[in-house]
Amino acid sequence: MPSRVWLLCGLALAALVALAAGLFVGGTALSPGDVARALLHPRAGGDAVAIVWSLRAPRVALAATVGAALAVAGFLLQGMLRNPLVDPFLTGVSAGAGAAIAVGVALGIAAPFLPALGFAAGLATALGVAFLARRGTGIDAERLILAGVSLSALFSAIIALALTRLGRNGSEEILAWLAGSLAGRGWSELLWTSPYIVGGLLLAALAVPALNALRLGSGIARAVGVDVARANWLLLSAATLLTAAAVALSGIVGFVGLIVPHLARRIVGSDGRYALGASLLLGVTLVPLADALSRSLFPPSEIPLGVLLAFVGVPTFLYLYLRPAGATRLWGT
Amino acid sequence: MGHLNVAAVRLSIGERTLLENVDLHVVPGRLCAIVGPNGVGKTTLLRCIAGFAEPAAGAILIDGVSVGSMPRAERARAVTLIGSDAESPQGMSVREVVLTGRFARRAWWDWTTGEADHFAADAAIERVALAPLADRSFDTLSSGERQRAWLALALAQDARTILLDEPTSHLDVRHATSVAALLRSLADEGRAVLAALHDLSEAAAIADDVALLGDGRLLAFGPADDVLEPELLERAFGIAFERARVAGAWRVFPRAPIRRNFSH
């Protein structure tokens, strides 16, 4: 249906606008002309070029990456588990990463190594959850949810323990991470996480054609020729890679992975191929916008990105789904 | 095409043997009903024939090829199963649901749906008389309409053998009749159709052959009128039956039905 293609084009345009907005907004006042000149002449030197290319551009790129990764991961898991209330942190990735970072801070590991530590721990946790959730050659949805929730509770307890033990020394690092923030991240973090993001998106693209059939239950999916075990492993691997990379970059940025897939299905309908693209574009739009807000509302201090998204996201979610009279359906159009 | 042969099949769940020595064959153009008490293994048998599970022993062949050894896409053209566990997805339109029947027509990672897929889906929707509802959300359909939509999915898939698990359960008599008529016409068009049915009179009316399961084995397999007779049915279900011809078809019913008290 071409109308859905036009909707995707509209979303792409919105994403471009959001990315540009991120470049023009910041703690330091730069005129739009200065920003444009700095963008066009990156080698010209001067303060504007430095601010735009080493502060704002990486922030915007990071925000867009985190938004895309979390939105797509949430979309994949909601489809795989046939549950509209699933978010990407369900697989224990964020709690595992958080616990590792908390322990890392307690042990005095230098800050630049923490994202990689969180990434590795997040992946390890997801592997553990998948191991607990496997049945036969496939993955059981109910077991996955139970294992994810239990391991997350365990690791959250470790984070709480670390916070109470550390007192003031170092707990700020952990709290900033829990609240979700892009402060202090730059091109180098983006560079080493990008293979995992790209890999996750490729796996997602491979898994998407089976997603519509999986929505009809595993019986019908098998009957029409879907390899259900392979599709579930692909979906879970893609979601895990994307979530772990996003968590390493930004800590726990909540609500994107839960809400964006719903908005996407609202806009383009429930066909997985269109809804995946719409989720990705909406993630690329919303998180850079929220990050620009977080930097510019009360300069020079920043509102943590996760906090801001929850402030904006919860009312949006409630408005969309709990309006008194009306369509309270969680899936689709 | 669509010759189904089930030869000396044994079905087990864990250590427990469910069914032994099941031999049946369904040829194109014939509708075979599987009949038997709850829990006898009708669903498990259908799942094995569809290739979801391996039988503990014996062979299941479609056109001479073992279902278990078929590549997935080839199997989807040989056989499909509309189970009673099919979930109705919120927000998907009837056309989107039916289009998923075309999954095996392209590579599993291929995003496109072609002209032929849309044509087949629309023809199938037309065939089950759901054309006016094609763009409706699937979850707004009634049970009878949903069952017809699942049949449309099987038609769009264009499998040579169509298996159905209790396609008329939960349907009122009008919708059950329309679904039963569709099953009959699928067979008349030259497909092999195998359906687990609970309504014995319905089986007697539409099925060419009946496979009667009971007591852990295939009690009888043959023409419907020969199998759906009181003595065999009593062995399967453990209660006495009677049958009578009504308008040319056998009606089968329990001999001692529960009656309300007529004395008032």
C-alpha cells in the first residue's frame, strides 16, 4: 500500500528535523548561522566548529542510535512474545549491565571502561535468561518472561546493595547510569558499539518476514512454513544486541522501547515490515528531541534523559491507551 | 496430488504411548473425518501429519515423500494444519492474516509480497465469502467468520493436503453448516482434507471416510457409513449409540440421552 510508504517518508522527514534540531540546540548559545557554517566547513577551526563537531554532533548521533536500538528491540520483543507490555529490558540486559557497572564502580574500575563492562555483562545476562527459557530447540515465551524478571530482580538487588555500601563515593556514577544519560559519551563509544547495532538491525531485518505469521500463534506459523525456533532465536539475538549496545551508551533510558512500537503501529498499522521501519524512525526522532530538551531546559545542568522521557512518555502512554471512552486496544491501529 | 499415507504409526508423549498401529490414507478429492473421544490423540496425530512432531514409529508420506524429511517450504505446499490453538491477533486485518499463508512462496528472509500473493489472498477471501470484511480487523470477526478466515489462509497457502482440528467447534449451527460445506467443497475441488470432528452426524453427512480412534488405537478406518455404526462407536466412546437415516444421511446419537423430567 503506497500510503504506508508515504507515512514512512513523513517519519523520515521528522527524524531529519529532530536530528537538525539537536545540532542547533545546546548549553552554549550559537546562532543558527554559526552552526550552519561549522557544519559546512568542519576544518575551519574556532569555537563553533569545536562545539558542533565534538560536542553536539556526537550527542545527536548517540541519541539517534540509542533511540533506534531501543525502539527496534522493543518492537521485536513485543512481536516475538505476543505481549504489548514487553520492553527491551525484560531480558535482563539492563539489570545485568547495571549490576556489573555498580560492582565495577565499587572495585574502582576507571570510568572509560564501564560501558564495555556493562555491554559484556548485559549480553551475559541475556544469554543466561535465554538458557533458562529454552525448550527443545526453541524458546518458550513464558519461561523467557519469568527468567528475565527473576534475574532482573536479583541484579537490581545487587545494584541497591552497591549503592548503600558505596555511600557518596561513586554512587553518583551509578545513579547517573540508572537515570539514563548521554553525558560524557562521544564518538569513541559510538564507534565500538556500532558493529553490534548494525548486526542487531541486520538480524532484525532477517527475522521480520516471519513476524506477521508468529503473531497468529506458533501453530499457524509452523503450518505456513516458518521455522519458529530460528525466528525466535533471531528476534531474541537482535533485540539483545541492540539493547546491550544502547544500555552501554546511555544507561537505562526507559519508555522508548515500550511506547515507540505502539506509536509506530498506530501510524502505519500492524504489518511488521512497516511497523519495524516506523519504530526505527520514531526512535531516531524522539530520543534526539528529548536529549536536546534535556540539554536546553535548565542549562548548564542537564535533566537525565531517562527521567525526561518518562515525564513525557508516561502521560503520552496514558493518553493513548487509558482515555476514558474508547479504543483501549494495545495492538495496532 | 496430495496422496496422504499414514503407515503403522505409533504416537507417544514422553514414555506414554498414545496411539498404536494407525494406518490410513486420504486421496485427493476425499474428505476424511477423524473421530474419537477427547484425549485419544486426534490433535497429536494431526500435528504429526503436519510435520510438527515426529511419530515414535511408522511413516507419514505425502505423495510418497516423508513429511518429516521435507524442507520447510516444500512441506508448506504439501500440507497445512489449521489448529484449534490459532490466536487471533489484534490489529491485523483479515487480508494480512490470509497473506501470511503465502510465507513459504518466497525465501524466509524476503520482505516482499508479490502480485501473485495478493491475488491468491484475495481469491481465497472471496472463496470463503469474506470479501466485504477483507479490510476489517481480524479480532472484530465472529467465531464463524474467523474459522472461514483460517480456511482462506489455508487456501492462499494452496497446500495439497489440508488438516483441520475441530473446525466447527464453538460455532452455532448456521456457521458450523457453512464451514462444513466449505470443507466438503475443498475436497470436491481435488484436495485431500482430513478433519478432526466431534459432531458424529456432521461427520456422517460430509465425510467420505472416517478414522475412528479409541482405546489407544485406530478402531476402524473406511467409508463413513461403515464406520459410524453403533457397535464400533460404543467401543470408542463407551456409551450406546443409535442411528437413523434422515433425508438420505445418517444421524448418529446416544441411545440414552439426558432428558428433562416430563412428568410436570
